[in-house]
Amino acid sequence: MFNLVLLAARPPEWTHEQFIDWWRGEHAEMTYPLPGLRAWRHTAVSSALEPRSEGWDGVSVLSFDDEAAARAALASEEWAAAVKHVGHMKGRRIALLGDEREMLGADR
């Protein structure tokens, strides 16, 4: 798998709960149609492990077969629509792309 990883923080005027509800609801509907999307995992951050990690609300991992499929999704009309849906909400994000390797299986 090849992943797009997004770490996001809510706009200052939103609560954590509002942001997570929006992300998993209204915004998710804009994300599901991405071409080539194989899996999507979302974590609502409940606490930071240490002070330097504070200020983030959620993490999304969108998985594709390979880098070419991920880049095709990012060049799609569906991605443009999802970005437009975010608009100017004034939250923060970090977006990263990378190859996934399973380091420990669930059947351990």
C-alpha cells in the first residue's frame, strides 16, 4: 500500500467534537469517491503523549495500491472537490505521502 497521511487540527472556533463529526461525516462523503482509494482509517486524537505533540485533533490514513494511484487520486476532480469543501476553515494540517510496510501483523 501507498498512503496519504493527514494530521489535522480544527479551526479555532470549532470544538474537537464538531471537527471530528464534520470529518467523519460531511467531509467523509467528499472523500469516499476518490479514485483508487482502497482503505481509509481515521483516528480522533484523544490526548497528546507529550506537550510538543499537543494541538492536533485527528489523523487520516488513505491507502492506495501504489504511488501512481495515489498521485492520480490527488490529480482527480474528486480530490479538487474535497479540497474545495475544506475551503478557508483556518485549521492546520500536515500531509505526507509514503510507502507502507506492515511491521507487526494483527495475528501476532
